Amino acid sequence: MAECYGYIRVSSTDQNESRQRIALEQHGIEPGRIFMDKMSGKDFQRPQYQQLVQRLAAGDQLCILSIDRLGRNYEEILEQWRILTKEKHVDILVLDTPLLDTRYDKNLLGTFIADLVLQVLSFVAQNERENIRKRQAEGIAAARLRGVKFGRKAKPLPDNFMENYELWQNGRISGLEAARRCLMPSSTFYRKAGRLGAQATGNF
């Protein structure tokens, strides 16, 4: 007997999948047949999606809220659509795009229209992803010009660092001993000492 499955994708653990889940359940899909990944849509190497594909059989239906929930890579979306509909003979329904419903209009014209809409929407999904990345890069560049620092905030030097740094510089203790006294790994001590020395000589 043919079954109906749902697929949800959000790009990170911070996004809420409630809107997609509600839409799928309102369509009559049982919670146990809804698969969800909290991962980027750049490719299809997602655990739950791969598990879903293995579960799908000929005649089953896959339901998603929008085409970008399937993925954001234009070529890979088209390839996955081909695998599901042509090789596995699975029907696909995209809830927010009624033209993307392979259950009906299986004649040549219906297939042509669905394929055309799919190509347009897949292109839009990838183009939006690339625009987001471009805007993020531009935002980061602009922030750096304003002096905004990214990455983890550097830990302050121990209170006794300068004292032990000078002892090490004067050859009175080893670097290992200086690091031990400062309660830090030797690699960290040498890195901090190197930066301090570069600043002192102007070579930074």
C-alpha cells in the first residue's frame, strides 16, 4: 500500500521547524512518517534524507512545504527530483507550489509544466543562497573596516606573564618553566612571547 511521507529541513539548530511540521500534519502525514534534518541545503548528504529515500517505494508520495526545503543546489535538486520520480517512481507534492504535484497531469504537457516550474524554482533557491552568502561576506568586510573583531576573544595574559617572559628573555629560566609558572601550555607561552617580541621590534 502506498504511503505518504514528509520531509523537513532547517539550516541550523536555531531555526524552528514548527511551520513545516504543522503544514505536513495538516496534509494528513503522520508524525512517524516525517523526517527532519537540521543541516544546510547545499547538498543531499543528510542522514534523515538518506534514510527517507531508502524508505520510499514506488507509488509512495513525498511531501515538502517548499522546494528550498528539499535543497538549495540547482543541479542537485533536479537530479534528486529525477531519481525520486523517474527511478523510484515516487510522487512529489510541494505544498506552496500546486503546479509541483506529480500525482496529477502525468501527460506530456503536465510533465513539461512541472519540469519547467521546478527548474525555475530550483534556480531561484540556489540564487538566493548565493546572494545570502554574498551579503554575509559584504557585511563581514564592512564590519572589519569599522574595526569589528571576529572570532573568539583572546584571553588576558596571566598577571605574572611579563615577569616570567623577562626571566625567559634573559635566559634565567627555560620556556617550559616560564609556561609552567604562567599555568599555560608551552605552545601558548611561545606564541604569546613571539607576538610580544614582534610588537617590541615593530615586526607585526
